Amino acid sequence: NAGVTQTPKFRVLKTGQSMTLLCAQDMNHEYMYWYRQDPGMGLRLIHYSVGEGTTAKGEVPDGYNVSRLKKQNFLLGLESAAPSQTSVYFCASSYRGLAGVYNEQFFGPGTRLTVL
Amino acid sequence: GNSVTQMEGPVTLSEEAFLTINCTYTATGYPSLFWYVQYPGEGLQLLLKATKADDKGSNKGFEATYRKETTSFHLEKGSVQVSDSAVYFCALSHYTGNQFYFGTGTSLTVIP
């Protein structure tokens, strides 16, 4: 199993350009998440999904859109990139186990995005 | 609300020293608690977890005990190695929601 994969690994954009980050998981997990990681800020949740066709806002959703058309894929879009969106983006997936316990999240390797 | 507070770094230790990274949490009821490790240039990996009070999670010589009375989940290792140099994140999940709550991370550098 590949686990959680992310494409691309690196990207440089100019202000105002758009792009889509792709996350794929092969573990049949219900839940998927997008985070951004900035120095000194830890991980901040951008959007998440609790199942195919559903999405929800996290802590820092502005400037991003997401879609979960297939259970295994979770896409993060930047419609008009800004320098403030320079960050490392991580995708994660998870599942709910017995007795309602939320189990650990599995992370992808990250996408390093620079917006000039 | 739910939150995690962990000690700020960076932490620098000599090889074979004892490691403690403090983590306390705020949550109602009984959340699940986790420690993740992030090596340079990589994503987060689960290091250990505990799902109920008094549980001890352990892996690769690291341990953490879920203390309900002090709302803590401190990470410890008896003898660190250079290869343990990484950023460590404490996290919780709560049965009433489907989000994780992460601490800000503690950077550890182990010098030979």
C-alpha cells in the first residue's frame, strides 16, 4: 500500500495564479484533511471531509477550496494564489474505529508551495 | 473547547541523555492522545498513542502515559540518539468530533 500520496511535491507560483494539489489514499479511509504548516505555527486545518461528496471548513479556509468527488481523493485548490499562502501543505486521512474512537491520522509527505 | 499545549523548543540534548517533552490537554470526557514525529523534509508519522486513562503508549524506546488527573501526556525516552532529532507533536482526537488538535511542535536536536 502506498498510504497517502500527494502531488506535486514542490511548486512555485506567481501571485494570482491558480493550482490544485492532489491527495490520494488507498486505505479506504472515510476522513481526509488538508493542513498547512508554517514555522512556529504548528499545523493548521484548512478543510476536511467526512466522506465522499462532503467537505467542511477548518481553522484557516479562506483562499482555498476543496472537493471530494471520490472517496480516495481529496483536492485542494488555490484560485488566486497570494504570498501569504507560501507554506508546506499536508494531507492526512483517518478512520473511525470501534466504540466511536477516532483513530490516528496518516499523513502524506507534503507539498512545498512558494508564491512569489 | 479542545486544545493541546506542549513545551516550546528548541530542545538540545547530548546523545544518551534523558528526554521529556511536556504535553497537557484541554478536553471534556476522554479524548484519544497521540505523539507524532516529523523528520526533516517529511510528513508526520505516528509515534505512539493512548486511548484511555492510565494507558501507556510506547514505541522505539519512547513512552507516554495518559494521565487524566493532570490532563497530561508527556513524552519520555531514557537515552536519546542522534537519529531522534526531529520535531515532535502532541495531538488529541475527541469522540464528539472528527478533527485532530495538534500542539505547536517541539524541535529536538541530539548532538553526539
